[in-house]
Amino acid sequence: MYSKIQITGEIELVTGLHIGGSSAFSAIGAVDNPIVRDVKTNLPMIPGSSLKGKVRTLLARKYCPNAKKPTFDSDNITKLFGNGKLLFRDMVLYNADELRQLNIDSLTEVKFENTISRFDGKANPRQMERAVRGSKFNLDLVYEFRNMNSCKEDLTLLAEGLKLLQYDYLGGSGSRGYGKVKINGGIKAECVAGDDVDKNNMEEINKILETAVLN
């Protein structure tokens, strides 16, 4: 059996999020550390690679804390993340109109940071751009289904990783309060291509994924 299962949900920012974009061609006076944006709309985005990398890292800390490289990860992690079995789509901010109705002037904010050198006492001020709290992004993953036993193992691991993410942070400067996220309204799985997955199996898959949502 070969099928594709689409996994969807909503990620909301609880605190400002910084995932860095390029500042190579920034004008004088521009923000030191801009965020990554969708080229077409100029809206804040979360690259699929950022979400995938963070979830995998959190799981690796639990299951293989002594691994020096991703190639040394445990078999369950490598099986899910290392061979294209699970696709993470880029996510673009979708509730811009909702945020503007809250009298939010900009979809991003600039936070001024200042670090002090322990050695010479010199300050190192910088400007960090962040997607604002309350920003929402559509979670969109595609999983390659081959058999139910493997699927249950894989998606249980994925749900655990997404749950860990909500207790950790996404992007940079998490220890300074950046990047706290939550999953809203549950997660839904649907067979979208290939041989239809049994209805009872889909119900079980959805129950597994719901464990990723914090109460």
C-alpha cells in the first residue's frame, strides 16, 4: 500500500518569533537582523526546514543525547526525518487582516537588544525584527503511508516532537523569550493520494496526532 496523508493544523505565536532572513543588501538604517519573508507577499513566514530541524533536534535530545551528528540519531528518528518520508511545507502568515483589525500597525516589531561584554564592558546593541505575537500560520505536513504499524510509530514520534516544541521555542533567542508557539484547534490527518487508508486506521491516526495538542 502506498498513500499520502496530509497533516494540517494551526500554529500561533505566543511570543514574537525571529527566524533570520538575509540582510546582505539592507539599506543604511535598516534593521540589523531582519526576519525571513515570503518573496511574493512580503509576509512573515516559517520555513518548513526550520520547523523540521527544531522538532528533530528536540527528539534527538531525548532519544540520542550523545549523538554528535544527525547521522548518529536513533533509528526511529532517522526513519522518519532522514529519507523524505515526512515533508514539511513552508508556512506563510495568513491572519494579517485579523491582526490589522486589532490596531496593530505592523505585522512585525523591532526589539532592541543590548549585550555587554564580560571582558571589556563594551555594549553591543542590535535590532531584532520579530513576527508579532498572535500571528498564525497553517501547519502543512505530508506523510508517506506504507503500512499501519510503521505509521503509528512514526506519527507517535511526530506528535511527541510537536508537543516538545510547545514547551521549548522556535527560531532564535528562545532563552530571551522569543519563539513560544502553540498548536490551536487540534491537528487533522486526511488521506489525499494513493490507496485509501482504512477509515478505522485514519481515526487511530488522528487520535495519535491529537496528543501533540496541549490541554
